[in-house]
Amino acid sequence: MSLLAALLIASPSLELVAQPRLPLAQMRSLSRYAQSAGLEGENREVINRLQQQLRELDRFLMPRCTVIKEKYRCILRQSPRVAELLVTGPMPSGLLRSDLERRSSLRAGRRLPVLSYGSDEAPFAELLSKIGRRLGRFIDERGYSGSRVVISLSAHARGAGWRSVTIEVKLGNRLRWGGLEVIGVPLKEAKALRQRVRRLGGAFRSSTLRDRVADEEANLRKMGYIEASIDAQVETRKTLVDVRLQIRRGPRLQVHFQGKLRAPLVKLRKALTFASARSVNNDQINASIESLRDYYQSRGYFRPMIRAEDPQLAALDIQEEELKRKITRVRRRLKGQVKKRRTALAGIASERQELRLVRRQVIAQAREFRRLVFHIDPGKKARCAEVRIAGIPFNLQHDIIGSDLLSTKPPQLGRHDGRLLDGELKADEERIAAYLENQGWLVSHVETQLLLLNPQQIRATFVVSAGPPTYIRSISLVGVSDGESDNWDEEEESTDDLGEDLYGPLIDALQIKAGSPLLENSAETLRKRSLRFYTRRGYPGTRVEVRMALTGDGAQFRLIVKEGQRVTYGGLILSGTFRTRRNLVLAAFSEARVGAPFNPQTFAKAAALLRTWRVFRRVRLRYLGLEEKRQQVFVDVSVEEGISQTLDLTLGYSIEDNFQTSLSWRDRNVFGRAWALETRGVWGLYIGRRSELRSSLKLPRLLGPNTDFSIEPRLYYREPNRPFPTLGEGFFRLQNDHDLILKGVLKVAHRFSQFSTLVANYTYALDRDVNGGQMSIVRTGATAIEGNWLAVDNPFNPKTGVHLKGALKFASPWLAGDANFLSAIAHATVYVPLGDVTLAANLRGGALHELENSYAIAGSDLFRLGGERSLRGFALDSIRLFRAQDNDSRSGRDGHGTRFASSSLELRIPIGLQRANSGIGVTLFSDLGWVAAEDWQEPQANNMGWSNGLAANYVLPIGPVGVVIAHQSIRPQRPSDVAAPDRQEYQLIPVLPNRLGFHISMGYIF
């Protein structure tokens, strides 16, 4: 007893010593987590508990705990983080250093794994050796043998908890081609194949060999050898590589199509499935028939008839059937004449034996050659005119048809073409059955019946066989806490020991009441909702059993609950925030309260919010103590900060400013608050129109999770030959520079979805310009509301959908400007698919109303048209006004109007094979634009332009790149004393006739 008493401490305490030192806030959270293991008991047991508790953090290297008098002390050595990654040594051609960095998994900011530490003599030796071997194999695939990659750790100036990682590449022997042997094809073909596989140059790369062998297999399949395969055997002799290619071509297949095809042979051959399956069995023949049937149905043909046969075997089958009929006739004709009957049947038997021999020969030849003929009758074109559902009440029929659930429906402009597809009809049968089962109906079968109303219209009727729905009569709960004591003998109950009342809240959380229809998954739904309810309340170990009994008047459910131990939230352990402010990250977890019931969804939502900041490469959550079923659960949040500061130099082409170069500096984590700051300097090259310096500071989530606030100051020159201002004598006299333009924007943007936003902003602009030798200075202070709604299938290359935009702007002297006006602009675009062709239509319009006491209005707030982004074929802003009152340069107008309307119509036609939304395309377009003043009914108070043209482009997944040629069908009415704009303003080489203009096109006009 005395020894046991000596091993116990009366009032123990805990001291944590971290190497290197940690911030005080982190030490407090670690100490609270360690003490949750309990400090009462025998010293050895307490020390084991503390060490096990700290190991679960997966952060400290072999934590060691000791006891000194009445205090437990734990020494914590943090696993180091990667500060920087250096790649040294020669690199193979075509291999980037970033490829090695990515494959090494040693990215900056990542903590080295504790379990791979090893020993103090050789820390992380096994881990670094494994990564080095993996990188060595990766380099050897580039044409080397015996490459070695040595990875080493060294101290970093950032601190003791950081390491610098060096990846030293030691290239092995460069592999070269040795011999190449081709087996399985004639000598002439083998010689040509060797020339294709082993091209000029002696360097050998296994990846290149793999790609070229795959290309040869594809060529063999195109030639008809469907089951072709090429096996490559590689042998290495020092630096030489000998390759043997074993070719198995298999049978050659010839496919013919007969009948009224009404489709190109290229499309029909593309629909076959033999090449992808590499076999010619009956299953693939049936799959090809289904694929051809789907192709014809997608083109609007109703129930095409397609069958496939081998002509030789089909002829033999016909002869075999004829001999069988001949045997029947002989037996009938020579019924009583035994001798003659035997003689006749013997002759027929010899003929059948000859047919069997011929069949065996044909089957033997099929191992080398086979012919298939597809007999096609596409039928007539017909579309769905009406859809009906039979066998259920009318209200359910109306709900199903009106819910847009079915894919089979009559033609609708821009949404559905009314074609009838067997696959969609089967899918609609399943959708109807699932819908009815979710309403409680016991569906046994759904069948489709098609009725031809007239030669081109069909009625589709879905006949449903279903029983009436069964309803839930009662739901009872067993084992759920109701907050009352079960001890009837106690006269006075203590409310301190009473449990939480969960009965009523659980009934509400089930969302299924008595009288609801019985569904197929009702029992599983009740179980999952019960478990979700208890998990949110902090009872993660709860078990729920659902029992169902069917009675004459419905179903009765009984939920037997075995409540688990209630778990509370103990605290948060945050690590990895070096540049980011710690309190900013902790604010994302503010909904979690220490001592409250533990709810994992609260932390998952907060982690998802942290990932949207684009500051952290990784956000990892670990629930410590949950699997061990402890009463308190601590949450370990480990973040890895990415590289947030970048300096980029870019060269590019802009449609309006032509060639440019820009230098931009970005910081995604300004002041550690996850704010984004970008400063960009743009310099126009060759024929650029302006140089610009702009900056933007975005404060995301300042007013909510989907609301951003940003500050965007801008400064730019109109002329490309003007330098940026430098710190000199002229810098302090910028007010005399009449080409300088200043602009600042305060913006609040709210995102409803990824591409639908509502923006409110305040803009202050100082526009200076010189027109005709006269200077204009216009100050504008304005506020605007802009809305954008995008609902298309692809935001970069749309084929169907709608895009709506609008802006309302108000400028006033009260907002620190000279202008006083109200303007509105609207923009609407619709995309309609017409098969592979897309019809795109656009309508834009705007008006500005000048209010009293308006001194001047900047040209950027008024309207002119022309240029590649509005009316193609015209010079930029050439659709304008020419009256004297509309060209007062002191007011900044210079031919701008206060009204405008424009529209564009495009027919986007893909040409040839399109892959991954990319390929060659042609666009036929027509652009119409009108600009006018407020008194637009007066003479010369409005102007119009109209252009029609053709665009040839290569369509990328993010839009087309190509050349646009347009004809100026209607030109603006220009006074005789006003010259037309120089053609060099809107095309690089003015070699086309006068009314034709061309542009280099990038992206869609709308």
C-alpha cells in the first residue's frame, strides 16, 4: 500500500515544452487536449495515456513525458515543414523541374509525416529514399537507364521547424535503339512498320515506343483487322535497347451496307462498335445494330429496321432450309413407296453433307476473313406529337407531364426536337415507375405504346400497371430520452440528473408523419434521419433498428433506439497558419462552442469555407477521440498555405488594344486576411492604343459568404507612345497631362450562383482627352447596379441557353462629379441548337437621359458602335454622330449618342470531326447597329450601320480563334467634309476592297 501511495500524486499538473517554441494560443489548446486524457491514477498509466494522446495528433516526433514531483512534463518535438524545394543537376529534354516537384509530394508548406521519421541519426531516410526511387523510375521513362535521385534535408533560415529540401538528379546512361524485329506480317509490311516505329534519331524512350505501338494497332483496326494486337518485348544491352514486336492481326472484317441508307457511309461506319470492342462476336453485332438504330432515331427516323448477316452463311442457311422442305415433300409424295423414298432421301442426305463441309470451310476462313452485310430500312421520319399516361388518376398524369420529368415530349423551340429514341423511352418508363413509387404506388410494370396519328406524327402512351398506395398508420419510438425519470419510488426528483428531451424533436426530424404514403425506402429513410438527428445532437454511437408491420389499414413502424454516449466538443487545435492571421481562421469555426454537443457537419462546413479562400493548398480535419468513444472530442485542423505572392510577365494580344505586354504582381493573402491584391502594368506594343496601370484590392466575404467588396483604382494613357510617369520633375505636374485618365471603383458583388451575380458600385473617373486641338476635362461620380444571369450548357462555348445582363447608372454632382444623368443598358442572348449547328441571337440597347445642371458627360458613358466586339467590318467607334452639337469636345462627346440599339445573328457551323468541344468551325453572321441623340427624329440625329460576313476559326474549349471578314452593307451617313477612318485602325493589312474589312478574332462577340 505504501508503494502504491507513493506512485500517486495528490493534485497533478501538466507542463508542455515544445521544440521549437509554439505560440501561446496553440500551447493552451494542446494543453487542454492533453489534460482531457486525465491526470489521475498511477504515474506510469498517466504517462502512457499522455504519450498516446499526443501521438494521435500525428504532429510530434516520439513525444516523451516524465513526472517531476507533482508535475507531468511532456517534451514535444514538431515534425518539420518544407520551406522550399530545390532541384539541381541535369534534366532530360522535355522534362520540367516542376514535374519532379509535383511527383515528389514535397511541396512547400507540407509537414513531413511523423510515422516515416526513423531515427535521429538518419531522419526520414526511408521516406526520402522511396521518393528518390520513384523519381528515378520517372526519369528513366524518358530514355535513360540507371538514373539516381538523391533527396536531402537541410536547415532553413525561417526557423528550427523548417527544412530546405534538395533534389539532386544524377542521370544514368542514355538509351539508344538497338535492333528492331517484327514478327507476324509479310517482309514488305514489316520493313515499313520498322521505319514508322523507329524513326530518325537513335534515342530510345519507352513512352514513345508505347505510343507508336498503339498507333499501329489503331491503323490495323482501321484496315479491318478488328482483333489486332501488338506485343512489345524489350531487352536492354548496356545502352542499347532491342525490341521485338509480335503482331497478331486476327481476322479481317469487311462491312457493307445495303438498303435505303439516307446517311453518309462515314457516319454509319463510325457508329459501329467493333473497333472499340476488338471482337466480332454476336454480342458486338447486336451492339452495332443498336448503335445504328440510335443513329437513325437521333436523325428523326421512326423505328428503323436493321439486321446483319454473313452473306455466305446466309446462303448456306437458305439452302439448308430448302433441303429440309424437300425432305418433307419427298416423305409426303412417296409415302407408300419405301424403295424410292429411301433412294430420294439418300440423295438429299448427300447434298446436306456437302453443305456441312462447305459450312466448315467458311467457318475456317472466318478466322482470317469475315464479311458482314447490314440491311437497313430507316423507315419514315416522324416526331412525337403527344404524350399520354394511362392507368393512373388524371391528377398524377398531369403532375408527371407537367414536371418536365420525361425526355419524350413534343418539339419545343430551343429545348427539344421531339425525336423518339428507344433508350429514352425505356428511361422514361423507369422514371414514371420511380415517381409513382415515391408517391406510394406499388408499380408492377410500365409499357410504351406508340400510335401513328399521321405519316409524321406519333402519340406515345405509357401504360402503367400499379396498385393503390399504402399509407403509414403510425410511427412509435422506443428507447428515446424524454427528459423524465423512470424511478416511481422517488417522492422528490432532482432535475439535475434528468436527460435531454429528444422525443418530440426526433418526431419532427423524421419528416414522415402518419398518413404519408409507404415508399420502398421508407424504413431506410427513417433509420438514416434518426442517425443524422443523433449525430447532430452529439450522440455518434447511437444504433437504430426499424421494424415494420403491415396491417389491413396500412403500415406500422417501430423505431428501437439504443442511444450512445453523449459526446461534447472539447476544443480546436489549429496548426499551419504562418502568414494568415490565426483569429481569422478560428472565426470560421465560431459556430462550435466548447462543451456543446459535438456536430461534425459544423466543422466540415467551416473547412469548405476555408478552401474557398484559395489561400490554403490543403485543409485537413481530424476528430480526436471520436473512434475511441471518449466523452470529449477535439478537432485537429491542419492547413497548408500555398504560394500567394507571384510576379508574372505576359505577352498577349487584345482585340481592342492589339499587342501588349504586362507585368503583374499578385498577393492572395494581404495582411494575412485572405484579401487579394493585384497590380498590373500594361504597355501597348506596335499598334497598341493605350498603356495602363491598374490595381485591385478584393475583400471577399466581408459582407457575407457570397458577397465580395473590392477597390479598383486605375491610371492609363490613351496613346501608346507615352511613357509611364516616373519620379521626376514631371511627375508632380500630372494635372497638365491631357492624355492621362484616372478612375477608381468601389464595388460590392453578390454571387447567386457561379455565373449569376448582382453588383453595386461607386465610380469616380477623371477623363482627359484632346480632340481637334481642344482639350476636354470631365469628372464623373456615379453609382450603378449591374445584374448578370447566365443559364447555358457551357459558359465558354455555349450551344443552348440564355444570357441576360443589365445595368442602371446614376451620376450626380452630389457624387463628386460634373455629370448629372441616368442611364440604362440591357443585353439579352439566346442560343438554340439545330443539330450540330448553333443559332445565336443577341439584342442590346441603352439610353441615357441628361438631367439638369449637367456640365459634361464623359464619352465612356455615352454610346458609339463599331469594331470587332460590336459591328464587325467597321472601324472602332465609327458608327457615330457628325452634327456640330454632338461633337463638342469640351463636353467630351466627340460624336457619341445618348441612344443605341444593336443586334447580331450568328449561325455557328462545325466542320469535320470535333473533339472535346474543339475543332474547325465557320460562323455566318449579320450585325446591325443604330446610334442616336435625344432628338433622334431630327435630320442627322441618328446613324446606322449593317455588316454581314463570315468567320473562319478554330474553336477551342474556351472559345474560337480565327479571322473575320465582313461586308459593310449599310454605312453611316458621313458629311462630305468628314473623311472615313483609316483602314489601318481596324485591320492589319488593308488589301481588301473598300467595303470589306477583316479582324483577327479571339472569343465570341457575345
